[in-house]
Amino acid sequence: MTQLGDTGALAGAPPTAIARGRRRLSLSWLLALCFGSLIAVSILVVLGVAVYSATRNTVDLLQDRADLEIEVLSREVESLLESARDQAGFVARMLEAHEVDPDDPDRFSALLLGAMAADPAIGALLYIRPDGQALLAERNETLAQIQALDLSKDETTKAALSYGSANKEPAWVPPIYLPDYDSTVIVLQIPVYTDDRFRGVLAVALGMRTLSEFLQQLADGAGPNTFVLYGKENVLAHRIMAPGYPGLSLQAPLPALAGFGDGVLARMWHLEAMRPSAIPARPPLANHLIEVSGEQYLFLYRELDGYTEVPLIVGAYFEIDVVSGEVNRLFNSLVVGLAALALAVLLALFIGRRLARPVSRLSTVAHLVGELRLDDIRELPRSRVKELDEQSAAFNAMTGALRWFQAYVPRSLVHQLMREGDLASLASDRRNVTVMFSDIVGYSTISEGKGPAEVADLLNKHFGILTAAIEAEGGTVDKFIGDGVMAFWGAPEKQKHRAVRACRAALAIRDGIAADNRERERRGKPPVRLRLGIHSGRATAGNIGPPSRINYTVIGDDVNIAHRLEQLGKQVSPDAEVAITVSASTVTDLDELFETELVGEIEVKGRAAPVAVYRLVGLA
């Protein structure tokens, strides 16, 4: 709210008022002074300095690109490991806090599968009891499956239980090769304790092929050759390992760096091939040159500590032979420059960075605006340059207006309007849609005796749960009707699997309401019960209303049926925390992915045949 308020105030101030606080320089005057000074100083130096400066710029650009590649790769590796650690830690905390009982197979299986669904890189989750009995959640090509195992005689399991019974801290296990899957994984094992009593070990397995596939995508962009090493002797991830790597085994779960399929990478640490680099690395990066078959390659790399027992080395290399001669001449020419040349270089560097900084910031936030990632945008800072300062103020005002625009208009409509550029793309037409209505049961009783602020907080939190679940499945939240929500799938953009998306959103809403009710119960507040109605059919979708007040919505008999189904929830599931009622047309499109229960039929005005009504139970 503070940021929006500041932006709005900024938008209302004229340019002269903005500049009145501090005296600012004109950009045209500043550029004239800059280039005039550079030209005057450049006359005193050798014309060849231009060639050397261009060479240095080329090297910097190459190094910047490699630095960016390594930064992206480092974040990907850390994100992969941290995400797995977070998901496994969440499961362990649920066990330690008695939120889920391992003896309840249904809830415990749902917990393991939910953790795997949250992180696609997790290949398996394994909970081992102290007696060696285990429950394994394992991902196959399409989905995850649960199976019980007896691992009481497995030596690896015994080692894990021995560690867990003596330690409470999580530990990363060295890479393990799984012959059945022809894949190498790294495993994080977390001892589970309840009231200082050892309950077992939770293990999460991460497949390393996912990381190699990410490196293959980077290589497709013609960037430097990137890699991840496990210590200095083994390769953890490389683009050529994405489809699998031959020769891996239980004894050698990772390929050795010596003899690796990438001949340049294989010689990375050969002392006879290593050369110091004339280009200083930017901490925490290190670098050196490698000579292979007469060609020189620059390696840039950094270590990632705190995960596996040996450090991970993330790096990239690129051919430097063409540039190295120019770099050496550049450093040799430094002794020839006069004091005036040094002053010119420092002045150009200072001014260039000061001018590039706001332009770079603007380019970054403009890209975020293009993607409508408005929540990631930070207000552009003020500048002493008049034109840049006015530019920042105008851009801040624009992003503030866009935030309000996005808050009042469904996000999917905003995206389509930004892509198409006019309202003609939202012309009314008949669409196949799936419509959802919601309503709080006994809302008057729940809100009775509460102040306006408390009622608003209740509804805002409630609508937040519903909106997040709907938008996560690609749905459009049309409007809030009192304490209810109307949403639909299939407009403004045509969508496949509309009914499946809507039912998945309904189940997510049910889980969200259940979690919220547990929190409300702890605070001594009554639970919130909800009815949902879902129907699939044909409806008119488009802009409805006069030119001064347009609302993009769907209308028609099929929309009314969804509303009728929501109201039927009080009869179909009178005691349910969240009653989900769906029509036969919706059930037909679910392809047996969900468990439903026929509860009856309803007569619909204007239709010859009644509409069959089902209760959505859950996933099949």
C-alpha cells in the first residue's frame, strides 16, 4: 500500500515539481561534456588505444555472459537442492508434530505424493521405520505410486537407521546409481524424532538427469559450455549426460572427469595444460586457462558448499584463443598510456556506469511489465539527471496504474489485452466453458456480531484461498457476489481439459478450506463451510455492458445451471465441510480421473431432459 500510494503521488506531480527538489543536469549537456572531454583527451594518446578498448569490451562482454550463465546455473542447482530439502523437511515436521500418523496409510501417502507433486525433481520419497519397514513414494513416467517395502536386511537401510538413531541433523548421502532406472541420484536423509524418540528416517532422492537437461537447454542458446562437478574428480551434470551416460554402475555412479566425453572438460585440472588467466575473476568466481590441441579455453567456476560431503563446482568454459592475443597487447599497452589517458579511461568508466545503471534498471522493469510480473517490480530510484529522473517518475506512475488495473480486472484478461492491444479480441461468441459458483454456508451466522473490518478480513482471506486455487488451474475469476465467487474456464482463451481443471481447483479449494478451518479452530472461531457448483456447457462469452462500464463474463442457461448446482449442495452434502456438486456434462469430461457419486436429477426450465447431479468425492 505504501508503494502504491507513493507512486500515485508521484504520478500526480508535474515534471517541473519533480525536478524542483534538487538541481539536475540536462542529459544533452552531460553527454556533450562527456564526449568533448573524451575527444580532447584522446587526441593526446595513440590511436591504437581504441583497438585495445574495443578488445577489453569484448572480453568483458564474454566474461559477463559467462558470469550470468554460472549465476543462473548456481541458482538452479541451489534451487534444486533447497526445494528438495524444504519438501522433505516439511514432511518430517508433519511427522514430528503428529500432524500425520505414519500408521494412517491414506493420509501419509497423500502427504508423500503432495511433497513430490510440489517438486518435479524429486524422484522418490522413502520413510523407513526403526524396524526396517518402509513406505516408498516413487515417480514413474506419468505419476507417482506408493508401495510398502521390507528393507530390514538392506545394508544401505541399516546404515541410514544407524546414522538417524545417533544424529538429528539431515545429511546428504554420496551419489547412488539405480540400475533399474539407469539413473544416478543424490539422497538427503532426515532423522525423524518425536519427543526425543527416534521414529525413523525420511529419505528424498533427486535425479541428476534433470540438471543435465537444464544444461542442455543452456547449450541450445549457443552460450558457453556449462557443467557441474562433484568434487574435482567426477562430473555431476553436463549437457551430454541429459539422455543418459554409458558405463555408470553401483561402483561408479558418476562419470570420472578423466576420460569424460567432453575432451576439453576432461583436461580441466591437468597441470601441464593449465595456464593463469590475464583476466581477473570476480569473486566468488575463480578462473584459469587450459590449452587443448593448440587452442586455449577460459574456465570460470565457483564452489557450492553446505550440501554434499564434497563441494559442488559449478562452471563454464569458452574458447579464448582469438581474444587472448588482444588481451595481452592491451595489458602491454598500459605502460604506454599517459596520465591523460588514464584519466580519460576512468572518466569514461565512471560516466558510462552512472548512465548505464538507470537505463539497465528501466530495461529490467520494462521486461517485467511486458510479462505482467508487477509484484516483482520495485520503484525506480531518483536520478540527478533531469531526463532520467522524469523518466523514472513517469514509469513508476505507470506501474502503479497497472497494479490497480490488474487488481480490478481478471489477470487472464489483462494478459490477452496486452497481447492483442484492443477490445476487438474479446468480441462476444459462443464458447464451450466450465463454470463454477461458490457460496459460504450460513454466512449470516458467521458474520453476525462482527465489525466491518473483521468481516472484510474474513472474506479477503476466504477469497484469497479460492482465487489462488482457481488461477493455479488457469481459471478466470469473473466476480465476487457477496460471499460467493463466480469463475469459469474456456474464456477469454480457449482451453483444453476445462472440466478437469475446474475439478482440480475445487479439490484444492477443499484442502485450503480444511487447513484454514483447522487454524480457525485453534483460534476458537467457528469453521467456514462452503458449497461449490460446477457445470460444463455452451455459453455466450464476451464484453457485457455499456461502453463506459464493460464487464467480460459468460452468460446463458448453462451458467444458471452451475448456480443451481451450488445451491443443491445443501441437500446433496448437508454436513460436508466443502460440498462439491457437479453436472453429468462435467463428469463426462473427467475421463475417470476423479471419483464421483450420482445423487439424483434436477429439472431445468427450458430443457426437455433433467440434469443428472453428482457429488465430487476426490481423485480416483
